[in-house]
Amino acid sequence: MSDIIRLADLKKAYDTDAGPVPVLKGLGLSIAPGEFVTIMGPSGSGKSTLMNILGCLDTPTAGEYWLDGQNVASLNEDQLAEVRSRVLGFVFQGFNLLPRIDLKANVALPLVYQSVAKAKRLERAVAVLERVGLARQVDSLPPKISGGQQQRVAIARALVTQPRVILADEPTGNLDTTTGQEIMTLFQDINKESGVTMIVVTHDAKVAHYARRLVYLRDGIITYDGPTAEFQESQA
Amino acid sequence: MTLWLSMLGEALQAMSANKLRTFLTALGIIIGVGAVVLMVALGQGTQSAVTKSISALGSNLLIIRSGSPQQGGFRSGAGGLPTLTTGDALALQELTSLKAVSPVIQQGAQLVYGPNNWGTQVVGSTDAYLDIRDWTLQSGRSFTDTEMNSGMRVAILGQTVAEQLFGNADPIDQSVRIHKSPYQVIGVLAPKGQSMDGRDQDDTVIIPLVTAQRQLVGTRFKGTVSIIMAKANSAQQLASGEAQITDLLHQRHRIAEGVDNDFSVTNMASIASTMAQVTGMLSILLGSIAGISLFVGGIGIMNIMMVSVTERTREIGIRMAIGASRKTVLLQFLLEAVIITTTGGLIGILIGIGLALGVQRFGGISVAITPQPILLAFGVSTLVGLFFGLYPARKASRLKPIEALRYQ
């Protein structure tokens, strides 16, 4: 099994007062290590739910989810936290930095949960901040820097643990076009340099073109999975 | 270990991010612990002051008073009739549980030395009296057997009497007049200070019993004494001593069944223990009032921690997304609560001790600062942090990451 991610008949339904509402209706998906994939779909298609499950923030109702050789669908909360810490890195639309601590402390935060000593944490955090082009701002507080810079910090935070997979949820959603392009270029570069598997959820077709592969979701079913270049909206 | 240190760092950092709120939260604990330390110091100080003044009367002391005999429906009060005799005292000396027995006559009299005179209570007794009352001699000596048996006119002065008559001069071997007769001063008692009821215990003169019987009380009730004082061998033998005395005097006074005793035995230890109980209650009362304020401080902690968890829901979500387990979130919030309470506790202890010393110095009230209540207050404040911090910390750790991340 060489796939880093493999979904088999993955289902997710939410319990409501009116009974269970199915959101994901049996997904099958394989992603090889080092791939750069975007997941697209209209709102309500279930892409956020899929993102949460891929990110081990939520568990599927049925089916299998193999991540790095482990079926995480059967893990409990604490084991999921361990997987999030060791295997995954997150980049959010709203950056989600802690506003009261400086950039290097923000980037070093995931290492706290890996029991890395403080000096080592900060050393690694500063190194990653340099990689994303923020060497001079390591002591700034998040609210003092621009949105694009904040997203770079968030990417640095995702990278600092050297994860197998980075998940980005609408990473350009809060940014202007130019800055969004810069962020996507950064993702591309990191993907090429380190071979980390990159999964970006977006509704923006322009963003999708940075990835070679595209997965299109509609009404809880994958309707397209192939090269981004060959995808046309009408096909889906 | 690194995880604990890191969580400690995270907790400290979260606390320093909101210094005023952290301080106000800790204030509840500071006041609570401070109050406990101060109140217990006050209570224990009072307790030891009372115990000291009771034991100044003499330790393991039993006092036998002539009682209230019934004569045709007329009952005089205690000491109303002189029913106790020197013979009773001699007989009591044979009792196994008693270490010393001393018959006592008390009579007010005027003392004169040169141009000075002073009215005081003259005690006629034996040399055993000094031992029973725990009197020590500052200078001079006690009575000899000859002086006691033949009723010689010698006197031992209390500190107050010596000062009033002699000032700074040495009274030993001087002659004072008591009730018109001259007495040679053979000793001066060491000062004892005020008794529990505020009387000056040093305002006294002791002369041999026989001398007192002959010179002071006259021959109206020959051979009788006002009270008999006895010292038990130990605190454990006080009760048996009391029983033996009652039995013996019951026989000697030929008191029929169903008739009131014409004497009474007072166990000073039981009075002391009653007083100790009262002051102990005072300590508990003060301590529990302070304890309530500590409890209220704990609720304050819980309140703030709950608000903090709600306010930081999103932060908790972020932490969980980047790898924090429920255990580490719990640890962080619990450590926050415990750090606040232990720091507050330490500050409270210092303030409590400071106030107690201030009260002692400027209020003139004796305080006792002992390590136990301080350690207890500190331990309780830590437990308060754990107890009241646990629920909010659990609430934080049970948050679902996606819901916490969505929280605005």
C-alpha cells in the first residue's frame, strides 16, 4: 500500500431532528505521496465535511479512511489528536493564529504537543519562518502583519512538524488575487521541495490550476477525478 | 516532563495575557487564605493565653471547699460553714493519687512597714502550698518545719506586696507588722501576673497555717481551715484523686446516705478543659468563617475559568487541530487554575502572617502562628484550584475540534 490517503466507500451523515441527513454518499479516493490535489465543488457538495474527515477533526459514519497506512476511521479522540500532531498540517481560510503570542511562538505551537524542548522549538520555528519569507517579523504579533503574511505564518506552522500531508481549506479565500497567487505559488514550491502531499479545498477554479490533479464533488459524490487541465465545469 | 513544562509555559502565558483578570481571580484566594491564617492565629493565640492563665493557678490542682450543710431546711452557700479541719488535710495526705496537700486559711489584713502600709489577703498554709500553686521563690526561703509546727511569725511576700512596702529595698530579714504583730520576712515570691479573672496574683502574703490560726482568725472555730488545696500525681490521676477525696471526707464527716456533702471538690483541670473547649470553639468559628471566604474565592476561580474557556473556544479548537490532545488541553487549564490558587495562597499566607503580627504589635492581642494551619491553608487553596478548575478544564477538553474552530 503506497497510497498516503485512501478512502473506501466513505460515508458521513449528520443526525438531525428529522433523522440522519447523508452528506457524503460513498467516496473512493486514492492519493499518492507527494501529490498536489485540489478538491472543488459548489457549496453544500460536502467538501468541507470531507476536509474535516481528511483532517481527522471528524470521523466518518461508515467506510474506511487509510492515512499513512493506518485506518483512522476507527481511532478515538486521543489517537486522532496524535495523528493530527504527527501526520497532518493545517492551513485555514481565516489563518487561525493566536493573536496574543508572537509569530515564532505561533509557529512553534504544534511542537509543544510533540514534547519538543522550548529552545529547539523556537529554533525550528524561526527556520521555517525564514523559508516562507518572514525572517524579519519573527517577533511581531499576528494582528500587526498583513493577511498574506498571516497566511504565510499559518503555512509555516503547518510545515514545522514536517508532516506527511498538508490540508488547506480555502487558503486564498480571505486574500486579494495577487496575494492569493503568491500563496498558491508558495504551496507549489513547498510541494516540489519537500514532497509533502498537498490537498487544497477551494471553490475557485483559478486556484485549482496550481494543482495537477482535481477532485470535483457534487451532492456528496465524486463526479470528476483527473488532471486539472482536462476538467471543464460542464463535465461535472 | 517536557509536556508538563510546556503546558506550564502555555498556562503562564495565557495568565500574563490577561494580568488584571488573573490578579482579580487570585484576589479571592488571597483574601480567603489570608483570612484563614489570621483568624486561626488569633483563635490559637487566645486559646494559649487562656490556658496559660489557668495553669498559673497550679497544675493538676484540686480545691476542696467547705460546703453547704443542710440544717433544718436552711442551706448556706459554699464555704458557709467551717467544716474542713487540719485533720482532714492530714488524712488526705495519705491518699495515693495525691502528691501534696495543703490546708489554707485566708484572711484580709493590713501590713505595715515603716511609713508604708498595704491591705492584702493573707494566706495561712504550709510549705506544700508553694508547690501546689506552682509558686517559685525569687529570693529567700520557704518555711521550716519548726516555723510551721510552732507557729512562728515569719512571712513570704508576694511581688506586689514587697514593692508596695519596700519599694526597691530588699525585704528579706526585715520585720513587717501584720494585724499588729511583727513578722520576719523570709522570702519573696517570683511574679505570676494577673489571674484569669483579672486579679493580681502577686498581691498576697503567705504565713504558716498554725500562726494564722492563732494570730488572725482567733479561736472561734479552732482547727478549721477555709479550703484545702491538693495536687494530684498527674493529670491522669485528677479524676481518681477527686473520687478518693470525696470518699474519705464523706467517711470522716459521717455524712448519711441521701444527705448533701458539707464540702465540694473542684477539679481545676475540668475548668481548664472547659475553657479550652470554649476557646477551641472560637478558633473553629473564626476558622470556618475564613474557610467560607476561601470557598467563595474558589467559586470565583471556577466562574472566571468558565468564562475563559468560552472566550477561548476558538483557541482551543486551533490547538486541537494542530495536535493538542484532550489531556493536554485539560492539563493546561487545570494548571492555570492551580497556579492562580497556589500563588494566591502563598501571597495570602504572607498577608495573613503580616496582619497577625500587626494585630499582636499594635492591637495587644496575643497571636499564635503555627505551621499546621498555614500548611493546611496552602494545601486547601491548591485543592480549591484543582476542584474548581477541573470542571472548566474538562469542559474545554471535551470540546469538539470542528465546533470549536467554527466558534466566533
